[in-house]
Amino acid sequence: MATAKEKVVIFHAGSLTVPFAKMEKVFETAHPDIDVLREPGGSTKMARMISELHKPADIMASADFAVIDKTLIPQYAAWNIRFATNQLVLCYTDNSKFANQINRDNWYDILARKDVVWGHSDPNLDTCGYRSIMVLQLAEKFYKLPGLYDRLIANRPAKNIRPKSVELVSLLKTGNMDYAWEYLSVAVQHELNYVTLDSHINLGDYNYDDFYKQAAVEVTGNKPGTSTTRSGKSCTYGITMIRDCANAEGAELFLAYLLDPEGGLKVLSEMGQPPFIPTWVPTKEMKTALPDLLKEWVEVRQ
């Protein structure tokens, strides 16, 4: 067991803040000798804090598994467990303009109205940011409305883009924003009103990945002055352990709790975020690289 009050440092997507806070309490009760320290933020930003700023962390959990694949593997991590999914929804409050009118058939008309204030998170820092833009691109294709994407973006000034998606929640609740793109789990956890979208555009169903991949968003690359393109695909969260981390033993214990269907995965499910049961990795080689403590909770599949 880890010695007295060893720390487990977890960098994680902002959308995991509420469930991970609950998991932290449960885990620390079971392991009083371990202190879990969490730092939430945009997934891309958190991964870069490890790869570029060399900030010490034991675990990294991303809202898009591809961030781990592209930023941390192979230099900073050896494997990447897919553990949960999500979908995009359009959030609002009772005080939002046209709150009594908006629905899944007219949301894009309302977002195009000049007096409506709406926003999303920064695509360069946060996976929810580039996924929000993908939803708009896909809506243009699905509804066969040429120019829809440009019309909507023209009604979203740059000041309505925030570093991480959870910051938009407070803007909604204080009445400073009418609508914001969020994950369904965030909407549920923060008791927001929300419009659900057709499966063709909500990025929530892997059966529609062929349609989703029509969306593409250019974001800043891993090195200054470079860029990379994120392609549309269903929301799949990934988690890894950082190579040569300070507390590998404690990190393995936390991950074993997280991946347990009666442990952390149950917390996710209760908070509106569907977990993968069992969790999975894409290759036998990756499963072989997992710590022994985790292998029983992870299968190999594509």
C-alpha cells in the first residue's frame, strides 16, 4: 500500500469535475493514506501541461481519447483506456431569450437571431470547443442548409468563446449568456435546461461515426506555430497513467476503482455520463502494457 498520505495527482477534463470529485471522496475513504489532488481543465491544455511544461501528474483523463494518443503516447504514456462516452447538447435557463420556444427542430434559427447571446469553449484548449463547432458543421449537412454554419458563427463574437466549457455554466446561470454548448453530463450535473440533438449531429453514437467524420476543425498543434485537424467522431473519453509518475502504486489503485462497474463507472452513470462496461483498449499490445491490477476491467476491441 502507499505510505502515509501519498498524493495521486490527476489532470482531467473539466466535464469530469463533478463525478471525479465524488470518486475522490469515496476513494479517499477507502484509502485514507492517499490524498487525491485533481486539476481540471480543457483536455488539450491539460495534456500540454504534461508534454510541454512537464508538470508532474500521475493520471490524465481526457474528454477525447485522441488527445492522449496524439500528445502523450508514446513519450509520456504507454496506453489509453476508453472508459466513457457523452453527447453534445445546447444548454439554457428559464431566463434565456426564447427559452419557451426553442426545441430540437428550431435551435439553429434561434441561435442565428441577432439579440441571442450564445457561446462555446475554446477549440484550441478544450475538446468540447471543437466538438461544438463540429455540431454546427454537421447540422448544415444533416438539415441540408448551405451557409448555416457561417450564419451561426457570424452571430457568435469572439468574446463568447471561453477557455473551458464549465465556465459557460456560470455565464448561463448569471444571465450573461442565453445558450451554451455543453456535454449532456454537465447539463445534468448543473441542472441546466437543454435541447437534445439528432444522433446524426450530437457526436454521441459511434454508429454515426461515418457521418461525424465529415466535420473537421483546425486547432493549434503541439508545437508553437503549428496546427492540426480534429476530425469528427463520437465522444470517447480516455484515461492513462503517466510514465515514471511519482506514485504509480496509488495511481493504479485509483484507476482500479475508477474502472470497476460498481465503483467509478457507477458514479459516472449516476451523473448522466454513460460508461463503457467493460472499458476497452484497441490492441492486445496495449492491454499487455497495462498494470496487472487493471487488466480484469479492460477488454480489447475496436
